[in-house]
Amino acid sequence: MTNNFNALVRERYSCRAYRTDLAPSDESLELILEAARLAPSACNRQPWRFMLIRPYDEKGQAAIRRAYDREWIDSAHTFIIVCGVPAEAWVRPYDNVSHLAIDVAIATEHMCLQATALGLGTCWVCHFDPAKLKAELNFPEGVEPMVILPVGFPANDIIPEKKRRKLDELVIPV
């Protein structure tokens, strides 16, 4: 039996070049957001929010480019800003570690995998200035931008080879 999930995981990569002539459909974006909504979170707190930036949203587009000043981002024109709500996150009582980042990461990767299944590309962008986004866009009180996720059709069909450590380097023996 073929494992379709492993094939999907192999196809997902950090896409940094998008077709500028074609945008994801509303239906595709809804499926991507639904995948995030269904993601698991610690104690089912779901401490996330999503801001959708469309190609025609000039204010959102400009804010993203000011917060993340990299040339490649100019080829993308649809974005999901993945946000965390610290006050809603579960905190482990033994050491007071918040699971906000873990929960947001799970939701984000669910979106990436759904996008891949739809033939779309994504790229986690975490190296951005959140203060610039917050200053220019309408984030509710207590909602923190954590990931900028461009979503679009890859500019080419080449799926880069994954360079990963071998499994025996990652599994810790008991």
C-alpha cells in the first residue's frame, strides 16, 4: 500500500518563487484555513488567529514587504499571517512553559500540507519585524503575529531534494 501522506510530506518544501499571474482560489484558501482550524492544540485551546492578505489588499501587501524586506517575497501576493493569542495558550504547570509556539506551529504546518495537496506552495517566514506589522495592520489586542505564510502557485515544477539527517542520527536510544 502506498503511503500518500509520506508522498505529500516529500512534496512540501519552502517555496520562494511564485507565479505572479495566478492566485489561489477562495475555495483553496478556505480549505487551507479549515485545515488549521482542525489542527490539534494543547487542551484544545486553539490559541491562534489568521489574517488573510489578498493580492488586492495594498495596505497588507505593503506592510508585509516592510516587515520582511527580502526580494523573493515580491513574487507572492497571497499571505496568511498566523497569529498567536498568548492569553489563550495552555501553560504546563510543572515549569510554566507556554505551548503557544507549538500550537501555532502545528496549525501552520497543517496549512502547508493542505496547500501542497492542492498544488500550491508555501514558505514559513518567521524572520520578520512583528512590530511593523502590528503598527500597520488591524491586530486585535493580545493577538501576536508569529508567521507570515505566502501561499501561491510555484513558479516552477521542480521539487527540490530534501537534505535531512539520517534517521539513526535523530532517534535517541533508551
